[in-house]
Amino acid sequence: MAKNKFGLSSVIAVAGVSVLAMTACTGPSAGGGSTEGGASGAPVIVGTTDKTTFLDPAGSYDNGSFMVMNQIYPFVLNSMPGSADPKPDMAVSASFTSPTEYTVKLKPGMKWANGSDLDSKDVKFSFDRQLKINDTNGPATLLGNLESVSAPDATTVVFTLKLGNDQTFPQVLTSPAAPIVDDTVFSADKVTDDEAIIAGKSFGGQFTIDSYKKNELISFKKNPAYAGLLGPAKSDMVTMKYYADSNNLKLDVQKGGIDVAWRSLTATDIESLKADKSVKVDIGPGGEIRYIVFNFDTMPFGAKTTTPDAAKSLAVRTAMADSVDRAAIADQVYKGTYLPLYSYVPAGFTGAIEPLKADYGDGKGGPDVAKATKALADAGVTTPVTLDLQYNPDHYGSSSGDEYAAIKAQLEATNLFKVNLQSTEWVSYSKQRTADAYPMYQLGWFPDYSDADNYLTPFFSTDNFLKNHYSNPAVQSMITEQLTMNDTAKRTKMIEDIQTAEAKDLSTLPLLQGAQVAVSNVKVNGTKDTLDASFKFRLGVLSK
């Protein structure tokens, strides 16, 4: 089990969204689905460059995999398109029956697509195995406040928590740690292969998988057994087509080869597609962030290098923070589809502040070479410092190459750094980053739900998903304390204090904040409805 990580903090609705999100449309009316017209049931084809790693919820913690899981697995709680508020999905009711007990009553008579009963034993099994497997690349750390799960009868589940009054626990039940799986198909103590999941027809969401060729093509079929919150899918069939190159993704959506392009087109492509009358560009709330992770063991002067020195290691991180020009990257590489990020919590979330703007560079968001030079000199660091910096070319879009080429150029222009820039494709990258293979590396983050803590607990707890060997007991204490704070003002202040402390430690270097973007054929309905603050892309609302 995860240790020193106590789940997620009190539910706070997003007070706003990034500037980019102001063009986002409102969601559908009660009942779900598109408000743009009736569904024909015609097949819809969606294209993406966003790869999957595993279909097993215990073995993956990435946006591409979770997107597929959202279509095929049921959840105890879920949210309607257009909203991020948790509501009963498999459940008929869910509430705290004591400060440390969250009790769920399930709908009776539910079935998996293979005919097996879908009941409380599956719910208990799903959470027990997440904690037991605790896969390095899985989301078990989100369940750090979960003590145990019991199933006293077929329709009752009781979640016992370590800390009481955890008002975000309903949100946890909608997160990547919470898809419910079939206990007759999945292993209790290891990640289950995709092939076994497909063969077992262990589907309970809006869709089943009719055919599957990993990271090439998935054929989804409407699941007639689904009786949850989202209602029946608007289309009988949806195909997910995977692309290695965003250029081909753009061409296919323009030519009608696919109906929807979702993650990731380049900023230049998006800009040109806005002028194409055969397609429409929808933009949703911007919870995505981009950042650099520092491995405290293997980065220059890290704890397990031949020259360990914590002060020098911090000086290197400080000088990098003084040297990067976020605005230039946002403008030149992303054409304004990303904004500079000077905080650990992005703009639009309650508690977001910008400590990195004041503390680093010129104090206004720009770089300051003299300040970077002084930081290294004061720590006795000989320059230039060699930096081994890794990035991923496929998972975060093809513009990542331009982004990290710009970062390399900015750092080397100071004459303080020599940057060895390398890239690895996502399937290998996601494993190697947690095995100390990269001293510093690119990551992006899509929130599990809309709360500021989801940008703090997963990153900065002692046993965090970054596996970068960072630990600060004072920060851990604040993270734990704000989890159960019912006073919104006090909790907001503590979230601000955590960011201020993190800005001094620099265990990660925030760079950019982006929006959700989808491009679709003008004949397609529903695309805009799913680009909401839950950050779940739902195929069930699409129709043409």
C-alpha cells in the first residue's frame, strides 16, 4: 500500500477555468448527451495519438488508458457530461454514515457483458486489488486514505477511511483508481493482460470492446446491459483509431476519414483548422499542465551520484528555473494554445497562486541569466553543468520535440548548461521514468478530478507517483492536514502555503498550462458536451 499519502482533499468546485477555456460551451441538459440534435446511431470514428498502456486500471495511470477505461468499466460514482460533480452511477445512494465510513447502496440485478453478476463483491475486489498490486505505474496512491472495504451484502459497500471527514472521497470514486472490474476475470494480485480482459468480456460501462488491436484500432459497441448514470450511448458503434503522427490525424479529420480528432494536434494545425469550414474546433477547460521532473537521486549532485550535494543540486534546479522563458515557448511553439505556468496549481482552481513568477527569473515571469549565474556560483557549482534531459515524442503530441528543443536552446544560451536531449516513446518511457533511468524528464498531468489537491498530493507526498525520491516532512504534514479541513478559507490558505514551500524545493519545474481541444466534422454532435471540468472524454455523447 501507499504510505504517507492520504488520498485527496476536500471537494472544492473549480472557481474558474483558464483563459483558453472561455470559449467552452455549456454542457447538456439533464439526461446527458448532445443538445445539438437527435442521434442517428451511425458509427463514429475518433482519432488520437494518445496511446494506451494497459486496460487494467491497476496497471496504468495515464490519460490515454483512462480514456478507454471510462468507456468500458462502471464506476460507483460518476459525473454527467458538462459537470464534474460526483453522482451515483452503479449506486443508488452514497454518503458518509460516520466520519470514517462511506456507505454505498448499489443497484440490484446488474450484469457484466459476459453475464456474471455485477455487485458489491466486484467493488470490494476492485479496490482491494488496487491496494495490493500497488503497481509503480498505477494509481493506487490515490487510495492512500482508504483503510479497508467491506461488502456486507450484495448491494452494500462500506469504505472505511483512515482520516475522517475526507470530503473528496466521492471524487476519488470517479478517479483512475476507481473503475470497477469483474472478479471472475481479473487477477487479485497482479496486473491482468489486455487479451484476458477482452476474452473475458469483462465490460460494464456504456460500451463493450468488439475488436481490439492495441494502439492501432479499437471497435466499441454499445453495451445494452449498462444501466448507469450516463444512459445509453448515442451511437451503436464507435471506433478509436490511433495515429503515430499528428499530421495524418489532421489530414484525416479534414478529409472525412475520421469524425473527431482528439489529442493531440499541433498548435499550428489547430490554428489552421479553425479556418476550415468542414470542421469545428471545440475548446474546453484547461486543467492540463506540462512540467519537468527532477530525480533527487540521479540529477546533477543527486543523492546517489558520485558527487552528492543537496545544496548544489538545489542550485542547479534554481538556475534552470531562473533561465527558462515560458512565454516564449507558449507563443512560439504552441501559438497561445498553452499559457505560461508559474504555479503548481493551475489558474482557475481555488488556491492557485504564482510563487515561481516572483521567486525566479526577473520576478515578472521572464528569465534572468545573472540571477541564474549567481545561484550556481554561490553554491560553488562549476559551469557549464551537464544536464541529461528526457522527453516523450508521442504521448504529449509532436510539438514536444519543438518544446524541448526550445528549452535546450534557452538553457544553453546562458552558457551555464550543456543539455543532452533525448526522447523515448511512451510505452517504454512510462516504465523507465520510475526506474531512475532519467535524471530529469518531461511529464504532463491531466487532473483526476477538479480540485487543487490533485496537483499537490500525487506530486509532493513522500510516496508520490513521480517516484523521484523527493520528501519534505513539513510539506507532507500540510498535505495531510488540508485533506480534512472543512473551513474553505483555511484550507485555501494551506494550499497556498504548500505551493510556496514547493517553490523553494523545486522538486518539479512547472512550465505550461493548456486547454482541452477536439476537432470534429460538422455533421458530428456531442463533441463540445464532453469537454468539461471532469476531463473525461466520453464517446457515449457522440453521434452523427
